[in-house]
Amino acid sequence: MLAVISGSENGMALDQPIDSEVELVRAVANGDRKAFERLFHLYHGRIYRFSIRMLQDHQSADEVSCDTLYAVWSSASTFREQSAVSSWILGIAYRRSLKLYNKNARHTGNREPDYQMEELVEESPHGDPETYTNNALEVGQLQQALSTLSSNHRAVIELIALGYSVSEISSIVGCPENTVKTRTFHARRQLRTALQD
């Protein structure tokens, strides 16, 4: 459990546990650096994993992660508690990833798809080299198919792959649930077509 130093009635500091992410954001809004440090550790990896899947570039994903967490630090007081903290933070990450994705769209040939192949298809010393090669080819084909999606469709597919529900994705990307469903339908259809070719 996380402890935050706060003053008691007699002026002595007491440790008070923060038992929810909402309370953690409230503490960050009050300038609590330890609360921000905890929030940073909770979310940096999640933001990075989302961004790397969308941007396919380590440097860009790291930039989005840091920018997102800086935005959380500087605007924690604007969190209205109308959604989950994760939806609010990933919403910021989504908008920053989308902006960077669109800015760099003309440079998609410079992205680094090979890192995912290495992460998703680990070569086992006891594994079959043919199976490893086939798996690597399938991951490469999937990456190529994902690159054909629009940034909005890709973001929805990536969030689904990360385990988010339609309502959570709706909150993250800032659109109605029916729009998320429509984007998912069109993205899956486009992926199916791209993978059949």
C-alpha cells in the first residue's frame, strides 16, 4: 500500500494509505511527488505497451509515455472522476500517440517492426526451427496488415488486444460505444482481407 505524508491535527506528519487510483490522482493534484512516483510506476509500462503497439517505434513510444505522464502531473486537478483513472490516462496517451502517428505517417517505412517479432516469437533451444520461422512470418504478416489500418481503427484493435472492453475503449478514444463497435467491425474486415492477400 502507498503512504502519503500529511499533517495531523497536532501538526505531526502521519502516514495515510492511498487505497485507490482516484485518491492517488487527487494527491498528485495537490503536488504530492511520492503519489506521482507511484502513479508513474503503475502506468509507465502500460502507456509504453499501448504506444509501441500503435507507433511501432521505441523512441516515439517512450516520448509518448513521458509526455503523457507529464500531462498527468501538470493536469491532475482536471481529472473529473467521471471515468476510471486508467481510461483518463490512456485517453491522454491515445491522443498523443495519434498525433505523433499522424505526424510521422509519411515515414512509416522507418519504423521498427522487428522488435515485436523477437518479443512475440521467442526461439527456444528445444523448439522446432521451422515452427519458429512460420510464427515469425505470421507475426510479420500481421504487422503488415495492421499497418494498413487507419490510426483510429488501429487504436481500437490495439486496445482490444490489450484487454480493454468496448466501454473502456469508448472512454479512452473519446467516442460513443457504437462508434468503437463500428471501427472494430471495419478494422477486422480490413485485417481479414489484408491477411488473405
